[in-house]
Amino acid sequence: MEASLSKGAHRGRTTIPIDAALPEPSADEAAHSARLADAIRQEIGAGGPISFARFMERCLYAPGLGYYSAGRLKFGKAGDFVTAPELGTLFARCVARAMAPALAACGEDAVWFELGGGSGAFARDCLRELESLGSVPARYWLLEPSADLRERQRECLRAELPTELSARCEWLDRPPQHAWSGVLFANEVLDALPTTRFTVRDGEVFEEHVDLTANGAFVRTDRPADPLVAGAVRHLQRSLGREFADGYRSEVLPQLPWWLEAVAGEQARGAALFTDYGYVRREYYLPERSDGTLLCHYRHRAHPDPLILPGLQDITASIDFTSLAEAGIAAGFRSVAYCFQSEFLIAAGLGELFAAAHSAAGDEAARYALAQEVKRLTLPGQMGERFQAMLFARGVDADALFVPLIEVDRSERL
């Protein structure tokens, strides 16, 4: 993927250089950002420094002001980054094919539950493919915290799907509180969870916080970690078989097991698929990666400063897939397969779908676009290996339903 169409170094989804020359926000954007910055300053002024995770949460999700809560366009050329479903239809069609057996195994009341939803492109293309396979779910749930994105998704699905399909879509305000069966799917959701930043000094664990300078600017500072964060870091060190060097700084998601239980705890049967960018634990916490993976994205530029442009830029961190596997198993799932995105898509029929679409393409431009889409999804330097897939199952015969995916399983890397 070209740099101008990616979220860069690790979101959307190829490696691009850090860009210090960011575009100037418009007057309206600057005013919007200032309102959120003032609200965060008031919180710090009232209670003292806030954890970096809290700062990230406010920047991304503050009602009406956060990056994912406000109305500015985020996806595509006019936004800040491009995700796999925005490149074309192939990603969603492959996911639909891979998960259709699980839907069928869950019966006529099976649900497809998508976390997030972006522009609605994934739901549109997934439902079309499921219809072609005779595996349309009874309901298609979307859990979307952004009111603006909800409306964009509704407009997309109503305009571009047959009424019979769009009528199955339902937007949730929170994860279901009753038992359900079907498929849970999350693409680039985990990376947007507010992450905890930690460092180690003289053998003690500190948590990164955000405070104010004398002139009101945001500044990062370290405070002794609470037992939850310290315990999470100690667990990492035990798992790695070594302690972090003095001054080592990175991220951890101590809340991941509780988050997964909250979103999937009522899933009685079916499968859960997560696709995102990240590493296995031993690669995430390499000694040379001594400042973690935190990165920000603004108008297709990547940069390392999360304290600027609050509410206007994405803040993100890579995923420790070993932690995700631990959380899934703790929540009662069976770990079925873990692999690179390229391997997942090929196992799910990418070659067949590409060949058919290429033959049906009306002109050379359309064929070229398809070829570029496949390259972006599968090349190692783009999304192919930087992005990974993790599949869980509960209450279904995973060995029968997911044979092609099990054949490319790399769980030994975890």
C-alpha cells in the first residue's frame, strides 16, 4: 500500500516513515481539539496526573469530542488511514467464507456480531458474500461507539444492500447481555483499546501518566504502578524468562481478559475472529524495542507524539497476540488458529475469489486495482505479515469447521 493510503508503521498498514511535518488543522478542527484539551486539563487540575490509558481513552472516546466519537471522516483517502475492508471486497469476502461454516453450525438463529464497523464496507461485502453462500445470519449486529459512524454505516447498508439484507442489521449500545450463538468479528479494534504504558527503573514498575506543565501543556510523567499494572508487567517478565532492562518502556493491556469477557462472555456457541497488527510476545518485547509500539496517525502521516492534536488524531499500539490467546482461553474459548493475514486470506479462498473477479473485470484499470488490492493485503511489507489473525471457537467442532485455517496455524510461535 502506498504511504499516502496507509496508516503507516503499524496501522492500515504498511511501513512508512515517521512524518514530523503534519498538516495544519483547520480553524474548526483546532477549536474542536482545544475544547477536548481543556476538558482533559480540567480533569488533571481536579485530580492530578491521569494515566496514559485514561488520556488515550479521552482522546479517542470522549463523548462528542474524541477521535472516534466526533464526526470527522477517518477512513479512506479523505481521512487518516485505510483499513483492509476499504481496499476492496476481497478481505470481507474471505472472512465471510472462512466463518460461514460456524454460522451454519449455530443454526437458523445464528448472529454475526461485528465490533466497530468502520464505514460499513465490511458489513456490506460480508453480507453479500454470505448471501451467495446461502449462509445469511438471522441478525447482523454492529457495536459502534461513534454516533457519526453509526449513521454512516446505516446509510451505506441501506443504500447498497437489498432491503432483505439491510433489515437484518442492528446497532447495539453495549455487548449483548443474553446468550447468543454465531460469529464475533473484530478488525483493528484491539489496537484502539486504551493502552497502559509502563517503564521499569531499578527493578520497580512505573506507569506512564499525563500531567500539565506550568503553562498548561501536556507532559508525560511516571508514577509507581498500581498492583494490577505491576502484576501484568511481572507476568510478562516471567513469560519471557527475563527482566526488562532499566529504562525499558512499552505497552500492556491488563484489562484485556475483562474486555474479552465483556464482549464475548454471553457467546454460547460459535467462533470469534480477531484481525489486527501486532506481534507474538517475544517479538513485541524485544530488548531493542525499548520505547514500545505507540504511534499516532493524522491525515495519512505517522508520528510518535500522542499529546498533540487531541481528538483529531488516532492513537494506537500493536497487539501482543500471546496475551490475546491467554485472554481467549481464560474466557472459555478454544484457540483454533493463529497465522499471518496473508495465510488466513489464502486459506479462505483469496486466490479463487481474485481469479473470478479478475476474469469478470470490465477493463484493465479494474484488473490492475484488483491486483493492487491483493498485494496490499498479502505482501509481507504491507498487511500480509504485519497483520495477523487469531481464531477462537466455543461449543462447535472446530476440527471439522476450520480445516483450511488449522492447516496454516502458527500457534507454536505464541
